[in-house]
Amino acid sequence: MTQNDHSRIRVGDSQVGVTGLKGAIEEIAQARGDKTDFEVARALLESLGKQNYIPASSRDDYAKALLQEFEKALGQPCQETVKESVSTVVLSPGCSQCNRLEQIVMQALTEFELPAAVEHVTDIKGMANYGLVRTPALVINDKVVVMGTVPSPRKIEEMLAEAHRSGAG
């Protein structure tokens, strides 16, 4: 495994971080032979379960997501999972403005009852994955939409509603 082998994948309705995915895919691809998709997914689960928390209740969702990542990495056709929710990430070192941004996002999601995954990344390396320059920042559906400011609750509501409409179409 390379030191920076950290990936973000969609598992069910959530974005999750996975350590060692690229290395596991390379290792299993070399030894694949005539393994079925089920066997490949099981091997990925076994390999990645040593370094990552994979809840027993979500193993099937992880297996599907990992198999999809394996197929994409090998350039094979795969069925993309459909986003059923809005994915939000607040990027910040944990300052009061950053915490305020997260609270506004959560209030807006609650008010509109939007299905969503909410993550707060405080790790510098994690923030760098988004090309972050200034905090606080807000990422909606993998796109940085706010950087260096806390927009009004109304503006955040509009961005979330638009992301939900775009994802539902």
C-alpha cells in the first residue's frame, strides 16, 4: 500500500473514506484469474476490512461499491450507483465560523427533510483532496461551492435544494 492510498467511494447513500483501495485493487487484479464478481468482492472486503471499519450491516453495500471501483479501475463497464441523496462536506480546522457553517447546513437539511450525508473534515490532508485554499468551505455533491465565507442560511438552502433537484432528475 502506498502511504497516500486514501479514496472516497459511495457506499449506499453515503460517501466513505477507504484506506488501501488502490493497493487492494492492484493485488486482486493480478491474482484474479477466473474469479467471479462475488469472489472479487469478497476478496476486496477481506483485504480492506483489515485497515477499515466495515460494519457487518453494510457489508453487502460495501461489496457492491468495492466491486464497482474494481471494475472502473480495470476499465470494465460497470453500473453506476444512483445517488439518492445530497452529499455535503464541511472543510475546516474547527473554528467557530466553520462550526457555524456546519450547523446552518444541518438546519437546512432538517428543515427541508432532504436525504443527505453530512461530513465534517478537519484533517489538512483531507481538505487538500478538494484543492482547498480557504476555510470554511462547503462541498455539495463533490463540488466546492463555498470557500472562505459563511453564506446566509437562505443561500445555503438554495444550494442544497438545487443539488437535490439536480440529483433527483
